[in-house]
Amino acid sequence: MAGDRAASWQSIRDTIMLRIRDRTYPPGELIPNEADIATEFGCARATVNRALRDLAEAGFLDRRRKAGTRVIEAPQRKATLDIPQIRREVEARGQAYGYRLLARATGPAPEDVRARLRLPEVEETLYLESLHLADGAPHMFERRWVVLRTVPAIAAADLAAVNPNEWLVREAPYTHGGMEFHAEPAGAAAAALGCSPTDPVLVMERQTWLHEAPITYAREHFAQSYRLCLGL
Amino acid sequence: MAGDRAASWQSIRDTIMLRIRDRTYPPGELIPNEADIATEFGCARATVNRALRDLAEAGFLDRRRKAGTRVIEAPQRKATLDIPQIRREVEARGQAYGYRLLARATGPAPEDVRARLRLPEVEETLYLESLHLADGAPHMFERRWVVLRTVPAIAAADLAAVNPNEWLVREAPYTHGGMEFHAEPAGAAAAALGCSPTDPVLVMERQTWLHEAPITYAREHFAQSYRLCLGL
């Protein structure tokens, strides 16, 4: 493995990760010491140390000063998901992205939305209905409520020109939030999506917060051909 | 912010992350230098350095030796998902987990499964049908194909006692794979799930590989009440 150029700590980390995954380094067992790994890769011990520290922080290795480094048994595997950004997603498939604002109104949110965002009954929200297109065909239908107290600037935004997601990503930073996926009949979203109300569609619900202040709750119905993909 | 005890690099990283998210440190702008942050937190510069390096590697900061550290504009936000482990998921909700093996057979896989795993027509697979229960009620119905060439030991496994997921997690390490979610009518899974064939359900497809060797492809239909949840 020792080559003409010193390996980066990332490439050493990735190789060790593959060896953990394919059990060249089995669960519960000691892996070679830093000096031996450094010799194998033809690099400095500090580089190996950086790679092992990263794997230890990610929960794959247990490092003990005297006892050496062991592979942790049965770590919880994680998958990472790029948070769907509708335009990027459509364009990444080589399709033209389109967007239409279908409705815009101001008023209190319905009870289920208030419960999600823990809003009082009188709280003013901006309600938006929008349709996102891929090569002119319906891709996603979105209903969204934005809390005006948290994001007053959206009242003046031209949301026929810029979609609410992109406006919020740029203008309304959030500290935390959550997403949920489930399946349901297209129902009231059927007309916009051009399918039957009984057709099953994937629904994403998303809400975000800026510290204690609720920002927005969105309910997105995806066209039937949509697949949510994650790498392992 | 300087307290009685020196802050850990992780707590400094988390505080800086919140400041990026709520735009105390705005996109494109320089953040305070290491020495100033170290003074604020009452810790060593090396600790701040470790925190900033982590945020730079995660794609939130751009560090330049002379020019200082800037917040990267519009980073792609990522969500992390614990890969669903059905027993843990059910038990985490305070419900009793149950499992039944419904069918087991050996033979070639159908064409769509062969295409997924890039298998030749003659490849022998183990086919498994299983039902996973929460407090005795159907929670998930799974159809799975395991490539016997890659995982010969599964032929002798007692899969009525240990569910295939748990057996594979323990015995069949993988290097990579993918997951996909979509909505469809329950169809042939309806009888096992105790719903109507036209009821919409969430379907997860998952496949894993050990380097070039295909391990398994699974198609899981979840009960209608199921929600896939991700933190932001």
C-alpha cells in the first residue's frame, strides 16, 4: 500500500473503515498499532492518529492509551440524507425545474398546524400553496404556513418569483427542526398532481425553529414516481 | 461564557454551529479569530482549533491561513438517519417486539430483484417472507432475497428464531448500499398487514454489497400508522 506519495488521513480512514465493514478487522478485536499502519501506508504516525481519532469519534473504534484500539461491536449504522431542495433535486435528474404559486393568504393556522408549531389560536400565519414542476409535469405540491411573528419580512416577499423554500433558506435561518415521511391517498393534492385522489403518494412534513421561535410547517405531497433515496 | 471549567471542543463546536444557524455569524462573513474565541470560552486555542476544523470538514466554515475563517454561504444541509433496526424502533416506542417467519424458499430471484443486485439468471438466492409486530399488531411485512454465493452461512441459520435483519447485521458485513422510500397500495402485503390492498403504505427498498459482491435486497411494507422521522 506504501506508494509514491504519502496517503491523506482521509484515505487511510476510508481504507480502515472498509476493513471494519468487511471484517478484515473484526468486531471486538484489536487493530494493528499506529506505527504498523503508518509503515503500511508510508505516512507519518500523526496521519494515522488523525484517521483513527475520526473513526473513534464516529463510534467505530475504541481507543485505549495502553490497551490499543479495538473495533466496537455492532455500532448503530447511520445514513446521511441531503435535505431535499426541490430545484436541485429536479435539476440533478437533468429536468427543467418550474414553480407556480397557487394560493397566498394571511390568517390563523388550522388546529393541527397550530399544534405542530405550538402556536396560540390568534397567531397570524402566511399560508402558501405551491406546485413544483419537472419538465412541466407536476413533481410536488406544497402547503405551507409561515409564522409572521418570527419571519415578518416574508409578508413583503415576491413569492410568485422565488419559491418559499428558497426564500426561507436564504432569509430565515433555523437552529433545529424535523422531517417525517408517510404514505397517504393523494386526496386534495390530486388535482394539482394530476392523479386520482385515491392514488398513494409520499408525504413529507417538515418544521423548523429558530431557538424557541417557530418558523414554518410544510406538508409536501410528491408525485407517484418520486423516490426518496439514501446512501448507506 | 468563560466558566469554572474549560469547555470541550465539542461544546464550542455546537455553540459556533448555533451561531452560524441563527446568523450571529452571517454567511460569507469572517468569524472572530481563534484567540478571541479561546478567550471567550476560557480554553486553549488548540481546543478552538479542533472545533473549527470539525466545522470546516463538515462544510460550514472556510478556513484560510492568512485570511481568517469565513462562514460558507448556503451549505447543503444534511439530516442523519439511524438506519431503521426494526426491533429497536418498536421497543423505543415502549411496545413489545414480535417476529414471525412466514415463508422460506431457495431458488433464482425474480427478474426485478436480479436487476437490482445485478445477478445472473441462474444465481441461487434464499427467499424470506417475514412479519414484524408491535404489541402483537402488524408493523412491517418484509420480502427479502439473500445471495447464497455471498452469504452461504445463512442456509443453515435458524431464521424462525432470529430475524433475517439481525442475522445479517451480525454475520454479513457490508461495505455499501442504498435505501429508497416510496408510497404504493398495500397490494399483496395487505393480508399480512391487516389492511385493504388499496390502502397506501410506505415502502422501503434496501440493498447492500460487500465490495463487488451483492448481499441482499429487501422490500419492506410498513403499517399505515408508520412515520419515518428525521431530525434536522
